[in-house]
Amino acid sequence: MGQGQQETVATSLAGAVSEEISASLAPVDAELDRRYPGDPGTRQPVHTVYVPGDAFAADTIRSWGDQALAALDAHAPDAGSFAAVLGLSDDLAEPVYTRVRAKLEREPVEDLRVDFEDGYGPRPDAEEDATAARAARLVAEAYTNGTAAPYMGIRMKCMEAAVRDRGIRTLDIFLTGLMEAGGLPDGLVLTLPKVTYPEQVTAMVRLLEAFEKARGLDAGRLGFEIQIETSQAILAADGTATVARMIQAAEGRATGLHYGTFDYSACLGVSAAHQASDHPAADHAKAIMQVAAAGTGVRVSDGSTNVLPVGPTERVHDAWRLHYGLTRRALARAYYQGWDMHPGHIPTRYAAVFAFYREGFAQAAERLSRYAGREGGDVMDEPATAKALGGYLLRGLDCGALDLAEVTGATGLTRAALEGFAAPRRGDLTASAQ
């Protein structure tokens, strides 16, 4: 057949067949949209810092930044010394160190949780009441005067019987205080710890519904993170993956799954010396969390290390290397957030994050640019890969590892275009793959 001739197209099925199949799958289509809406496309902080309720103060965030800068001055005063500790390549040493210092001066903490659980412990009711009210006032003032972290909130006590009433009251006092101070901030985050049964998640949903109704808030305004710290949260007595049921029990309010390194390890009988985020038990739990959360819009966060970078320089360097290595390991496994327990951890948190994005920047930018321009290359990328590349570059931009000018210069894409690749609608992704 010549090139100018039109191809004859023939079919055997009546149009009604396609219509019948579509009608039969309509409930499945609706279920996919409801259960798997995809990533929300909003910024995800690279870490969560938690501070005991009684230790939280108006200057906590700035104090953490200043302490982190002081640690650098004392133990790695220049790019070369910091790079030597962490094993950074020569081409990364200066840009990473410069960006780390700038980050510590500009935005030392991305997400802060005022802790009323393990970090705070049992206190007289009057004392916890006052501390919760104070936390609300300080958080509201921080958002008003521009000193807040992008995300802030509290970790309440859990829904277990012994502390349930106390946790509910603390949450009520905190949220009421924010409302009285002018309303809920956009960056508000709530964390529910030690969840073992989906029914505890449902109870949290009912609690938040009641608060929204009492204060005239839009339904669904309040979301929360679920902290995974027990074996029952991963595997239920009937053999099902509890964490997947928890996401559904949250009725769209779950924003994150946070792995609790030490409670979970202890629950499984792991000895204290081996409780770490890279233990096989931790890897198993986080893999289940990751699969359960995929596509739901719920994000997964790694845990923390309790090895603190304090004391003589040699000890600080050892702790820095450990924290840097654990953070890089988590990033490679797509755990883009973790918990930090000490101001000395945040230099290596940002060093690991910045190195991760800067190391892969050139290749990711080139691949996405070629894909967007429908050009060939040595790698044949698909829509799902373009989504991952777009998400990678956006996360690098959000945390400060990359600048918009350099990303646009390398890809020819605006931020809006990057967001289009990173968070396509389900139909767009499916159609472009065909």
C-alpha cells in the first residue's frame, strides 16, 4: 500500500459492548477516584522536629537554627571540613555547605510538633491544660509575626483508655486557643500517636467532626497524621494490613503515616542497641506503610535516630555521619521526610537532602526536558517516570536544594509545568501511556 493511501479500519464489536463494559466498571472508577486520588501536590516538609510542650517557647525555632549554626562553627567551620566528615564530593562541598548555612539562617525548621505524648509525659491536669493553652498562643503568635515554621501543630496523647480523655482535652484546648486567637493556620498539623486499631482512627475522625461543628468550620478542615508505633498497626490479628484499613478509617483526613522507630522496635523485642531506622524490622514496617499509602495522597515519614551529635568533635562527627547516612538511605527509598530530635541533627538533615537533589539534578532535568520535548535519548521514559522526575525537581525546589532559575534553565519548564508532570490526573496519565 502506498504512503498516500488511507488505511482501512474495521471492527467487529458493536458500540454497545464498550458502553456495557463502561457501565459495569463505573463503580470501580468511582472507587479508584475515592480511594486513590494521588498526591495532593502540596509541599512535604523534609523533617518533623518535636519539642516537649513545656520546653516549647516563642524563640524555639530560631534557637534551633542558632544552635545548629553554632555546631557547624565548632565542628565544621568551612565547606571542606564538613565535606570531609560526610564524604561529599568536591563539586558538592561548597554549594551544599553554603545552602545548609543559608537554610539554618532563613528557615531552620520546616515542621514542628509541640509534644504532649512521650516527650512530655504524664503531668497534673492543670499543668497540661496551661501548657496546651500556652502552646496555642505561641503558635498563633508565630504565624502572626512571621516566625512560624511552614508547618506546626501538636502531638497529643493516644486513644488508649488510660490517656484518652487527657489527649482529647489537650487537643480541644489547643484548637480552641487557635480559634480564639484568630483561626486555624494553613500549616496546622496534628499527630495521633500509638494507633493500634482502625477504630481509634475513626474515633479521631468523630472528634474532629465534633470540633468542626462546634466552631462552625468547614467539614473536613482538620486532618491528622497517624503514627505507626506498634506491631498491630502493621499486621492485624486476622492477618490483614492494619495500616491500609487505618487510611480508609480516616475518611480522607489522614495526611501522613509516621514511623516510630523506638516504640515499634521495642514492641517487636529488638534490643535497645539495635533499635534503628535501618533495622530489618523497620524496613518491613515502612515497606508496608509505603504500599498501603501509595496513591492515596497520604505521605510516609521515616523515624529518627537517638544518637545525638553532642560532646567532643570526634563524637559529633560520628553522630553526623550516622544521621547523614540514615537520611540518604531513607531518601533513596522514597521516604522524603523524617524526625529530628536535636538541633545538631538539622545540619546533616539538610546536607543529606541538598546533596541528594543536587547530585541527581542534571540528569533529572535532562530526562524531563527530553520527555517534554518528545526527544530521544539513552533512556526511554514513560509518563510515570516523568511524574517521578517532576516530583523530584519540585521537592528539591521546595526545600531549597535547587533554585527555580536553574531548574527552568535546565528544563525549559516553569514551576506550573513541573507541577503538571508531577501530579497528573489519573485519566491524563493513563491516556498518555497508551
